Amino acid sequence: MNSASRCLMAVALAVALALNASPRPQDPVEVPFEYSREFGLMLIKVEVNGKSAVMVLDTGSNETIVSPRIVIAIQPTSKDVVALAKGSGYSGSGVVSTALLKVGPLTPKNCQILVVDLSELSKSLGENVDGILGMSVLKEFEIVSVDLRHHKLVLK
């Protein structure tokens, strides 16, 4: 093999390696959820500030809501308290805070949330619910798809 052939082969190998190293669009991530037939809810396991939590997946809710059992919010003043609209199907008041939220294998992301006492919601559902995963988090994804047949939330 002469030096010109070796040089050409080295260039071809460098180009091939560079093409493989270029960023690719992130593949969709599938996150399993449980479907509560009794209430028609999708229950998804997440991590909030490193703690395991069960949240209701609610694309109709503008906000992501987390129980104070999971996120400790600062003692609110009257200006920090936010009234919840009925978009989530839940009324009450909460405090705006931030939390590291991990959905499935996705890297935790700092998200704005509302900290709200959800004990009455848990009681009425008959199971422990730590929050509502709403559009304030879901809008960060390019694609949000719910596969009801296979009980998977698909995020990209």
C-alpha cells in the first residue's frame, strides 16, 4: 500500500468517525404507567428531588403539582400563594417552587411546580398520589404520546 492510498484511507476513516460522532436527534423514551380503570387515571412513577413519587398524568392540567410530603416549600407569604384553576380538576391553593423531576430514564430537570396538599385527592382515589404531571413539564418535549394499549408514555 503506497502513501497516497494510506492517506486516502486515513481521511476516509476520519470522516466516518466524525459522522458517527455528530449529534443525532434523541430517540423517543417510553415510560410505563399504570391505568386505573376505576377512575380512568394514568398513574406514572417519577422521581422528585430523588424521592420516588406516583403522579397522575394529566395533559389537561396547565400545572405540575407535587405534594408537600415530597417537596418542602418555603413558608408562604400571602403573595406566594397561588389559587389553582379547575383545569387540573383540582381546586385549592399552592405555593410555586422548583424541583428536580425525573420521568423514566430521562435526566432530572429543574422544573417549576406548585406545592399543594393532595391528601384529600389521595383519600378520594383510595390510593396515594404524590402529584399531577401537567403541561408545565410536558411542554418541554417535542413529542408527547400516550400509548393506552401498551400503557406507555412516549416522550421525545
